[in-house]
Amino acid sequence: MTKILVAEDSASSRMLLVRELGKWDYEVVEAKDGLEALEKLRDSSINLAIIDWMMPGLDGPSVCEKLQSRGRFIYAILLTGRSEASDLVHALEKGASDYIVKPFDGDYLHARIRVGERMVRLQQQIVQMQKLESMGRLASGVAHEINTPVQFVGDNVNFILETFEELEPLLKAMGAHFGEGSPDTLSPESMAELKAAVSAADIEYIVEEIPTSIRQSIEGVGRIAKIVASMKEFCHPSSEDMEPVDLNAAIETTMTVSRSEWKYIADIETDLDEGLPAVTCYVDAINQSVLNLIVNAAHAIKDSFAGTERRRGLITIKTTYCDSDIEIRIGDNGTGIDEETCARIFEPFFTTKAVGVGTGQGLAQVHSTITEKHSGSVKVESEVGRGTTFVLRFPVKPAQD
């Protein structure tokens, strides 16, 4: 069932809208003014709103403008008595998705809401496509990450097999001749055959190399298991509700699955607060946010290589527990971001990358996840030519707890 916010300061008009929406089985959330509308639209399950233009404190276009700055998509339909083209253009420029001029027909309102529902579904599909795009890019890198240990495990297993084949004549000779009695009673012919088998097997070399091969194989299998477990944890859909998680472990998981994105470009230094308590959050959304910021950091460092002899950069990840909040700082020493771009980077679909390279949804997702889903804040600290740090801060537990 679609949940719709109705923001209208007139009680009678609001009641009329609620009654109309009830006919079509919509779930309605009411707000008496613009400020209350903004607060109730923090509910991430509301993606469609009907907002009166004229309201005390904060009018409809201002509400739309503030919603747009949050970086989360809300299909906002303005109700207005104005019909001048300049007024309607102003409302759309402020961030309104649609408008309906009063007085309106109920069927027409329903038709505009259905358009909004289609647009919301389309936007959700775009977000899902972005996630699938990330997973597709990661899958290629993870396959490469797994292939490296698989190769040396395979090489070591082949070496052990070849070594066993070299030992086989010795083992067979020992089995055959020691059955005759103790070494002191073996015939000269048996002793000669055993000495020849020992010489051919190169026992000293085998004793030195086999343990190394086994240890390397165990290490390789461990690496594969870690990558697979991290990918499974990262991709596994979490509960629709918030749940307590080990945030440091979640960040390390994301670092593992994204390794192919940064390992040739940068080193990652971590400073993860060991005193971090369990954090109640939407872990899949947090993982996606951290992934987006790590990938962006790697790209910024790569871009800074152009025309220089520099070959590696540095990504830093720090977690801190302070004042009942969690702070995550993800920084890089890449290209940096100018002030004009900083002011727009959280807008949906805004990107500085070439056409076809980025969707412009990554940082919008980060902003929406932290500010909307976790009632937190996102700050950017950047200097052109020196690098950028994103600071994510949100409560350890949601306010209602």
C-alpha cells in the first residue's frame, strides 16, 4: 500500500483530501504545516506527498526545496490556487514534481498520484540498478581476487602430486622390503634398491618444500573463504528493520569485497575504535554507503595520477564513538572538490564523471541513508589538490529506542 503525506493547514481541506485518498486505499500521514511535513517525511517509507502551496511558517515550494537538498527522492505534488505560468515554473524549479490547480477533480488527483507512483517505482528501480551495477563491478574484481589464490593453491597441489609420484617408488620399495625383517637383516639387493629409491626421491628437497606448499595452500584457501564470506555477507539482504551490528566488522567486509577497486591505486589505513558498541542500523544501506565512498576515493586518487609520476595514494577509514553517536571518516589524498561542486554533490543524478561512467546516485544514496534512514549528518571536508574526507555521523541507537 502506498503511503502518502498530506500537508495542509486547513483542517477542512485536509479532511477532504484524506477522505478522497481513503477511497483509493492509500495510507495517509497528515501534517498541519510545512515544518511538520518535513519532519514526517523523514519516514523513509513515504515517497509521495501532496503539499499545499500556502502554509504558515514554511510554504509548499520551500518544503520542496528543502526536500531536494536532503538528496532523497520524494514525488511532491503541490496544491495551488495559482495558475500563472511564472508561479508554476518557480514551484518546479524549487523541486516540486507536479502541481494541481484548485479547485480540482478527484479523478484528476488520482491520475496525478498514479503518475507519481510510477515515477517512484522508476526511481527505486534506478537505485536498484545502481546497486546491481556496483555488484557487477565488484563481481569481476572478486573473481580476479579469488583467481590469484586459486592459481597458487592449484600450483601447490600439482607440486605435491608430482612429489608424491616421485616418492611412490620409495614407498613401494619400503613396503616390499621392510616386510622381510629389520633393516639389519635386509639382503644387499634390497638395500641397494632402497638406496636408489631414496636418492631418486631427493628427500632433503621434499622435506624442505612440501611443508611450505601446504602452508601456502592453507593460506590461499583461507583467503578464498574470507572473500566468499565477505561477498555473501555484503550481498545478503538484511532485515527490513534496524538491527544491532558490529560496524567495524561491516566496514572490514566492505573493504574486502571492494579490494579490487583500490589495491592497485592506494593503500587503506584504518583506525577502528575498539570500544565501538553494537550499532542499531540498516546494515546493508551502511555497507553500500561505505562502498560508494571507498570507490569514489579510489577514483579521486586515480584521477590525481594524470600527468604525474605518482602511482599510489592513501585512503583512510576511521570510526569513533562519541556522545552516543558513531562517526565514520573516510578520506583520500586525491584531487579534492571545489566549493561549487561540494554544494551539489548530494543532489540526485549530479555527477562530474563522463556520460556513461557514473549515475550520480552514489553520494545521494550516502546522504539519504545517513540523514533520512539514520537521523544523522554528512559533512564534506575538501581541498582541491589535497584530498577529501566525508564525515558520517549518526546515533548508536535510533531515537525511539
